[in-house]
Amino acid sequence: MPTDFDERARTWDDDPTRVQRAHAAAEAIAAAVPLESSTRLLEYGAGTGLASQALASHVGSITVAEPSEGMRAIMADKVAVGTLPAETRIWDLDLTVHAVPEEPFDVIVTLMTLHHIHDLAVVLDSFAELLVHGGHLCVVDLEAEDGSFHDDDPDFDGHHGLGRASLTEKLHAAGFRDVRFERCYEIEKDGRSYPLFLMTCTAGR
């Protein structure tokens, strides 16, 4: 997956629908969980950092984690020109293979990432470890679909969206509580509409 995204990184932000989607997700997140000037934000699977850009004025420190070298290079460029805050930290982090960093965060945001990950339990356990007690996990992702969303990507081998019940079960197993879902956006693709949910939950039983 990283190699594919490396190739797509330079033109990723050229698609206005991706920018619009990130802004819509950020607005929904800002309305759903408390954010303030002291909030330590981690965006996981950050891509080019679009969600963090949109949330920058709502939080204190930002860390963006992304396994694709090409995507990280774009974010580094954004930091250099001020599109992302100068203090933004860029991590090469894949929680399916890397150790969990020993750093606390108040909010973790992930946008259209989890449906690419086979072993969700490992990543959700890692999120629970990274968040302070009472911290918030915010997931924006595809509702369960028939597999057509990735018809144009023959190499895709992730989930066909995420079922709410199954994801809730995995979140509870990882130690999250107060799991809530809401519809937050729709992607129009090939004449079809694919809804996205915002899921928020709280770390700590």
C-alpha cells in the first residue's frame, strides 16, 4: 500500500472532493468532541494531512502519522510553507508492525484509513494505549458496502467498508466506551453514493 500511495502523493490534493471531504470530517469532529488550545492531536494514516490542516485552529499540538514516504514528503512541504503548523511532527508509523510510541494524546483522528487495515484489533488496541484516559478516538470511514467502491483498484485487499456492529464490538474489546455513530458525508463515485460515518468513542472503561 505505501508504494501505491507514494506514487499518488503529488497529485493527492488536486482532487477537490478529497479536500471537501476532509473539511466536512473536521467540522463533524469539532462538533462531536471537545477540542481546545491544549489538545494533543494525532492523525493516523494522515495522507497529506488534510484533516489536520482543517483542525489546526481547534487544537494545540499536531502529530501526523503516515507510512507512505511520498505522503510524508508532501506534509513536510506543507510544514515548510506554513500550510501545516511549524511545530507539526511527522511520524513514519504503521501500528500493524511498529511498536506503540510512548506518548500521550488527547484525540486521535483517522480518515478513510481503517478499511484498508486487515487486523483492526491490533490498531485499535494501539489507539487505546496512545490515548489518555477519557481521550477521544474519531474515525471517519466508509459504511459497509458491496465492494464496488474500490472496483477501479485491482490491488485493493481491505474491507468493503466497516459494519457498525462489528466495529463497535472491536472497540469495546480494546477498552473504548461511549461509542457513537453519525452519518457525516457522502462520496459520489461512478454514479453511486457511498456514505461515510463519523464514529467517536472514549478511551478507558
